[in-house]
Amino acid sequence: MALDMDPERRRKLMELARLQDEWQERHQLDDVEFTPDGADGDQRRTPTLEQQWEYERRAREILGQDPDTGLYRD
């Protein structure tokens, strides 16, 4: 990250990174790319549609968007 980055943008990026780490750990995922068999065959754990939607909604909230539509609240 650039040192001159806007503090609010830096905070959001750090929160998104933390969200992804916690989400992957909670669901025991090792393949966040959503493909039916995972990027490396069926030995990898990919998120279900419900798990992916959970992540998407929370990420939208962090970014200041409506969780359902993705539209900015401002």
C-alpha cells in the first residue's frame, strides 16, 4: 500500500483483508476462486453460493454500499 493513501481507503482495504481471512478460516476454505471443483481439482474447498453471498454482503457494508444491491448509500 502506498504511504500517501487516503486513511479511510487504507482502513477499508485492511478491513476487507481481515474479513477475507476470517471468512476463509470460519468456512475452512482454501480456494476463494468460485469454480465447481476448485482451481486445483476437487481436493480444494471452494465456497458455496451462500458462503460467497455472505462475504459479498459484508464486503459491500465495509465499502459503504447497500448489502443487497451494491449501490452506494451516499
